Amino acid sequence: MKNENIPAGVKSKSLKEAREEINDILNKLESKEADLASSMDDYKRLIQLNNHIDLLFKRRVKEISLNKKEKKNDKK
């Protein structure tokens, strides 16, 4: 899922906020009172949150890689 396909309400979340919402959704899905219709919506939201977290990690890895390269070039 590309960044454009992630709703603004998800994009604005920090890693911690996204993780907390994921935990809430998982607890809801694991409950015995969960119905199919709301479970489908929750699952879709879970996928969006997961994709958002994936993008956050990819950005952070890129930043770290760039910082390492800059530090390596500064030592030369």
C-alpha cells in the first residue's frame, strides 16, 4: 500500500499511537463478542496502521543510512 492510500487519520499517528490502536483492535478482534461486519472494518484499519508503521520504519532506516554515510564521509 502506497502512502497515498493511507488515510490522513492514520498518517498523522505516531508510532506509539499506531501501536496502541493496533493493540486495541487485536483485543477487540479476539473478544467473543466480535461480530463479522465490525471485524472486517477493524481488519482493514489494522492493515492501514500496519502499512503506516512499515513506512515509518522505512523512512527511519533511510535516515540512519544517510547519517552513517555522512559520518563516514566526514572521517575521510
